[in-house]
Amino acid sequence: MINPLITSTPVPFEVYAKAEKFLLFSVTPAFRYVDGKATEQIEAYRYTIGDPATCMRFSVKVPGATAIISPEQLKVAKESLFVTLTDAFGRIYQTNGNTEISFTAKGIAVCK
């Protein structure tokens, strides 16, 4: 059993990632759930990002009904896009006997 203190304590994203700017790989909507079933209401977006310093990939959930860039726009982008995160953290949890980490950020922005 995992220690409840660990699961209730958010860990700053900087513990997991070393870069300040992250390569953006994908954008997908995260739908609101009611009574265990997904609705059509988008409550957040998940951004798959890469840390160039460690070559690690992360999926970070950012609340809001509007993405900073659509999946379609990302597909046709002529250059790699880099992003920064605001107030990002990870939480450890268990599911089906496996220990996992979920990442959340208050905001995300495309680097200019």
C-alpha cells in the first residue's frame, strides 16, 4: 500500500523535468465525467510534451475549455513548437496495483 502522505502531497514538476521549455508533441481534449461516464463537455486539455534535457515525455493536464493550439494546427506546424508551464506539479496515485504519476499545470504557453 502506498503511503497516503505521498499521494496527498503535490510534487513540483521541476523534480521530474529539468528543462524550462518543452517540445509539444500532441494536444487532446479531456472530457468531464458524470457518474463515471464521459460527457461531451471538455474540461481540460492534455498536452504531451518532451523534456529536451532528459528525453522524457510527460502528459500534462491543463484546465480550460480552449486549447492553446488545436491538434490540427499542431499537425501542420512547419516548425517544432516549444511551450512553458505555469504552476505545474505531479501527484502519485495507485491504480490496478500500479503506482502512477499524474501531472497538472495551471497554464501553458507557446514560446515565441
